[in-house]
Amino acid sequence: MDASESPGVTEGVDALTLTTPGDGKVEKVPNGVEATEDDSDVVDPWNVASTNDEGIDYDKLIKRFGSSKIDEELIARFEKITGKPVHHFIRRGIFFSHRDFHTILTLKEQGKPFYLYTGRGPSSGSLHIGHLIPFYMAKWLQETFDVPLVIQLTDDEKSLWKDLKIEEAIKLAYENAKDIIAIGFDPEKTFIFNDLDFIGKCPAMYQNMIRIQKCVTFNQVKGIFGFGDSDIIGKISFPAVQAAPALSSTFPFIFTGKKPVHCLIPCAIDQDPYFRMTRDVAPRLGFPKCALIHSSFFPALQGAKSKMSASEQNSAVFLTDTPKQIKNKINKYAFSGGRATVEEHRKLGGNPDVDVAFQLLKFFLENDNKLEEVRVAYKNGDMLTGELKKLAIEAVSPIVEEHQKARKALTDETVAKYFEIRPLKFAN
Amino acid sequence: MDASESPGVTEGVDALTLTTPGDGKVEKVPNGVEATEDDSDVVDPWNVASTNDEGIDYDKLIKRFGSSKIDEELIARFEKITGKPVHHFIRRGIFFSHRDFHTILTLKEQGKPFYLYTGRGPSSGSLHIGHLIPFYMAKWLQETFDVPLVIQLTDDEKSLWKDLKIEEAIKLAYENAKDIIAIGFDPEKTFIFNDLDFIGKCPAMYQNMIRIQKCVTFNQVKGIFGFGDSDIIGKISFPAVQAAPALSSTFPFIFTGKKPVHCLIPCAIDQDPYFRMTRDVAPRLGFPKCALIHSSFFPALQGAKSKMSASEQNSAVFLTDTPKQIKNKINKYAFSGGRATVEEHRKLGGNPDVDVAFQLLKFFLENDNKLEEVRVAYKNGDMLTGELKKLAIEAVSPIVEEHQKARKALTDETVAKYFEIRPLKFAN
């Protein structure tokens, strides 16, 4: 899974594959053949790219994927049922799309159980700040709903897709887990697993993989993911591995009852194809369709249309960066919506919508009033790019610093606790 | 795996797929399209059929599969190194083909380690006598070489291919295991596992599956197994599951050293496509190519060209049949090579090569002299079909009876011992 990786990760855009809502038909075929419609955006689990400075057109994406917009009505119901304001990621449209979220709210209303599932494909040892988004959301949802959370690290996927040995992929999964744990998940309600170990420790998981693999044909994964005849067979059957955790019986040690438990998945929208497939299969196996809330993509420092790569040190703020590195990177590389000269900027104002420093604030500055002040000041020219970047640095630096402290404090025992196959505590 | 099932099993011959040696090119395409050459024989892991009364042309098959004939020279070397006569299955050409068996003999000669691997796809609760052949051979090889033996029950395969629920497939695997154990394998040197449980208990197995799935493309399994676009993704990736046990690191609890251990696979020749693929992949993963010895197919009662089906009570002698049922079945259904009338038979003689009663003796009558006497007497008309059938009944009945006794004596504890993940004892 790449739920946490996708924001900003847009590497390898040679295979242009656009998937359509529902029916899983392919609009673009793989191997670099261009799409006949909507050439500007490419969104699938391995590629995210746009030719537009403001990035992906998310309204179009909702239409294409057949999901639903997170609208005022949903937010109002959410706040009414939980009795607290929604997370600023939802308020600000960073999580902008959903499937069946109303069902989850109804379950909450009725005091019925459900669980959260998210994950990450561990392709690099060091996460960047964009990777935090779905996990921040998962943590907030876990606290808000008081439900169990399972986190899948798809080291098998990364071994299949990248030039990664099994042993290296497992090591990366373990390193990434530390970053995830440092975010502060409740150990009594959170189970973290990496496929290359867990599948060999839980017969229920492999059995569900087979159940799912029995319901999906090559034609279907070809349509949904753009796989071709020259793809390795590991890729072709992998979607079942990412689907299985959305069936509660995959975790018999957590869900001890016989009744299937609903599942809510916070993830970046590029992961939706996996769960469209899962939602198609689940009812045939006697399970409810998983619900989803989708995030937009985290912009690369060079701007929302350019690709951010974990292998390019200067395209992202890593969780391992020093305060000095963060300052330098944002000052030097963050795409600016400002004008060419100070005079022009004062006169015409900047464009916060394409300004990466402002986007960073949108993600990490919690205070709505402060954010709006900055937006207005930048837009009307009162605030210069340098000042805006300073604010972004001030917002990002302490987050990274705190994270490093929390990660450093982790012992192997603490990490092992999250990986332990065990019952979780939850109020149901 | 269907190593033990294939003798005589010729069900579902609608997909005509003939695979070529080495390069894995398909001579016949699936979905019922006829082959352009050699229309008489169909041999793949799911289909075995011939239009010839004497059954498959095995010399042609060796040529087509690119394997080697078990010849006098190999047998002589075998007997020299082991210091005992070869099994009558080898002497009589029932095991007729091999790959790299000389390598195994050299290892034996040098006192170097290797292990045996065979298996069965548990598609029915009751085995028939044909299913015994590869296991009899495995037992004899284990005793002769004093090496560990792993037996895979591919309940996942059967669940994917047949209309079998996961739970039912596991139950069949367990029932079949009892029949296998009743054959008398040394519990200290034999490990039996069913995929649907074992893969969830041994991370090394799943990790090797992924390693293999990374080396094989859809194009390749299409060529080797005849899979098509409308096949389920579980089928497409399954060959890796049958390949993994041929890599010794799949069993870290048995093979504790770091050095890869050679593997010898006794199986029916229809399973060869799996291991051609395995032999292609193994060196790329740092493992030696598995060696193989191939058996011919066990004839259906109705004759070597007709199909034997576990669902047709009268086409096979089951290990659950009573002496009376065996007698009736052989008398009533066993295809006869005799003449239309006694007079004609006395004058012209019978044809032992197509006579199923004689074939049964070839499999189960150990005494070579006695077998040759019968053959000559039948061929020159001294022996009538009724007499030959009586001999076949006398050969088969005690085997089935003994088997039933041994199976009945098995306790759950004994069975569990074979499934236990544990070190095996062997002289290396």
C-alpha cells in the first residue's frame, strides 16, 4: 500500500493509466500510450502527475473515480455525531472525497463496531512530511471514534515493484514502522504488520488472499491497474494482498466475533483502485464494502505538478532533515506563487494556490484564522514570499524536530509491541 | 500439486494444452483449440488424455518435454551406488523419465545432502490406488537414500480450481494426509503440510513465493500452463506456490544451514510444467535446479485412453472400497485385452499391453518372474481374462485392506506429528 507515500510521489510516469469509476474500464492503456481524454492528470497507485500548476483537478477525479465529495452536509453530520469539529485536513479539503462514509457515521451513531485500516509501501528508509498525512488522519479518526486501527506495510509490494531484495524490504518496513509509531498511535488499539512476516504468521490472511484471488480475473486487474502480459505474476496477484485487511476476518485475534466488522480506510486517492476492487469482491465473500476517505496529494517542493522523489534529496522535506536543511530546502526549492520583483508583488499580490510554502501551511498550520490572514496578506501583496517561507519553515521545523525526538525515544520493545499478534482494546 | 493424483486422472479435457520442452512455447492453445501436431495425447497438470488404446506415447512425451529417459545405464549406476536393485516401478518403466537424476546419484556417492519433495492436490476425500504410486516411490527413495521428505497438499490450488470452499479444501487435505501417512512414512524424516495452513505459519515460504513470483511473467505462465486473460489471478500466481518447496530455504526448520540443499521430486509427468518453471527460476535465486523422476499415468479401469474420475465410483478402485467392491469393479469394468470368445483367445492369445488387469499387476505384483509368466501365458492364450482378473484382484485387494487397517489405526496425535513444524532427522 502507498496510502501514505502517494502525496507528492509521482515517479515513473511512463505508464499512463487512468482508471474509470465503477466499471474499471481503462481510459489510458499502459506502456506510454496517451489518454484520449483529460490528458493533464495521471492518477494510479504508482503514478501521480499533472500538467497544471495547481496540480490535479480533484473534482474531475471524483467524477472519474465515481466517489463522492466530502460536502458541507457530511461535515455537519460528522460534527454532530462526534460532538467535535472535524480535523482541519477535512475542513480544508485535503481529505476531499469518500465512499460510504455516511455508513460509518451511522454505525457510530448506533454504537456499532468498525475499524480503521491504512498502510504504506516501504520503498525508502526515510519518510518525508507528505507521508504523515494519512497517518495523522488515521490517528485523529482513531481518537475520535475509539476504534482499532490496522496498518499494513506492503514490503512484498515494494520488493515486487522495486529492485529491492526481500531482506531489504523487510528492513525498510521496520524502519518505516518506527516513523509511524512515533506519530503516537495508541499501542492498545493499533496493530502494525509487514506482509513478508505477517502472512507467514496468520493463516487467516493467506486464506482471505486466496478467497479474493478466486473472485478477480486477469482481465479485471488489467482494467483496474493497467497490468500487461509482460508483468510478473507477483504484481498480478498482489491487489488481493492489499484487499485482504479490509475483511475483518483477516485478523481473528482482533475480531473474535463471527460477524464481519465494517472497515474505514483513510488513504490518498491514488490507492482507490485497490479498494474499488475490494468493494466489488467483499459482498461476494459475505463482507460489507469498505468505506473510504481520500486525501489529495502532497505537493512536491517544486510545485504541485512536478514529481517528488524520495531519492531526490532536494525535492522533499524528510523526517530526518535538520532544521538547517529544512530552512535551506524551503527557501531554495519551494515553488513560489510570488511575483518577479518586490514592487510587482506589492502591486499585484501573490498566488497562494500554487505557492508551495502556503500549501505547507495549509497542511500543518492548525489555526484557521491565522491561515486566512496569511492567505489574504499574500494575495494582496502585503506579505512577501520570503516572509511566507519563514512561516512555512516555522510550521514544519518543530513537527520534524518533535518527530525525531519521539522516534529516537522508541525502544525495540515498544516497536515489537505494535507488531505483536494480539487482541486490541476497543469500546465494542 | 497433483503428483499423486494424476495417474489415471484425466478429467476436464476441454482445454487442450500441450507444452513444449524448455522454451515453454505452447503447441496447443487453451479453450478447446486443437493442436496442430500430435493430436492424440494431451498432458498438462489438469488434463491427461490419449486416443490410443495403449495410452500416452511416453517416448514422444520425453521428446516434447525435453526430459531424459531412465535408461539401462542410469539404472545400473543407481544400483551400483545404492547397492540394491531399483524399485520395480523403475525396472518396469512406470517411472520412465527424469531430469538431472545423475546429479542426485553423484550427491549420494559423495555423501552430500539432498531431500525429496512430492505432493497432492486434495480434490476428493477418497484416494484411489493410482494415487499411491508417487508416494510408494517417495517412500522407497526415502528409505534408499535416507533423506528428508516434504509433502505438499495444495488445498489452495484445489480451492482455486474447483468449486471448493477454503474450509472444505483444508478438510480434504487432512483426510488425504491420513491416507498418505498410512503408507508408512518415517515420522522423523517426513514433513507434511497443507498450503492454506502452512503458508500462514512459515514466513520463509511466503517470502520464497514472492521471490519466485518476481521472476515469472504472465506471458511465461501463459506459455507453460495455458492460462488466459479470463483466468482468476489466484491461478496465475499459483505456480509459485508449487515451486517454493523445491527451494530448501522454504523449510528453515529442516535445513538449518545457509547452503542451499538439492531437491529430488518424484511425480507424475503431468506435473513437469511446474518444475520446468521452477528449474528456470531456481538458479536466478541462488538455488540448484530440482531433479525429477517422472511416472507414467495409472490407467483408468476402462483403459489407458479413457478418463478416470474420482467422482465416478466405477472408474477406479478407491482406497475405501471393500474386497467385494474391488472384485466386482475389476471383473465388471477392467478393460480386457482378451479375445471375443474363449476359442479365439486360446488360438490367438490376449494383448497384455492394453489389458488393465495386467497393468494392475505391473504396478502391484512385485515378483518379476511371476509377472513375466502371466504375461507370456496371457499373450499365448494359455491364460484367460477371468484368470488374469482374478490375479489382479488378489494383488490389489490386500493392498487396499492393509491400507484401510493402517489408516484406521492412525490417531489425531500421530497425524499431528507429521504436520508439526520441526527439525527432521537425517544422516547429513
